[in-house]
Amino acid sequence: MKTAHEKLASGRWQKLGLCEQLGNIGSEVNRVLHWKDKNKKNFENAVVRTLELFDLTLKDKRWQGRLREVARAREVFLDAVLGDKEYKTSLKDLERYFFYFAYCARQKSSCSES
């Protein structure tokens, strides 16, 4: 299967910090939420891209102590996509959860730019 994030999968993802990785996952969750009731193909593509980013994070050896949390977030994401049956967490809830990682990553990058 073709990789949606080829540059990231080829090693660039491992250069990002955890907040940046999770913030990027959040961006894809936002796309999933945006396309959910609008365009089935775009929705499905966004789901695939989100799962790909989760998997890249799970393969990153730097986060060995955090893998349970990332794997659970992936599981909750899939549950939300498939209808909220197990965890009762919506895509909107997940978008809010991941927002804080994006915010943290942005704060860190703006601090290093000055």
C-alpha cells in the first residue's frame, strides 16, 4: 500500500518531538472530522492518513515509555470513527485532546525562533 506521508515515513517523522507528532495527528483528526458527513472518500483518506501517523509514532523508539498512551489514543480514534460504541469519545473530543499537543509544539518552536 502506498504511504500517504512519504517524506515523514522516510525518517523525517523521527526528527519531530512527541508534541509535534501528536499535534500532526490532531491535524489529521481535524480533517477526519471535517469530511465526516461531507465526502466519504476524503473522510476515508483522512482516516488512513491519521492511522499512518499513529503507526509512525508507535514505531518511534524514543517513545517506548509512552507507547501504551499512543496505542490507546489510536484505539479510541478508531472507536470514534466507527461510531463511539466502546469509549464514548467523539472525534470532536479527540480533536480537543490533540489540540493541546499542537499548541505545545507551536509554543516550543516560537520560543526557539527568538
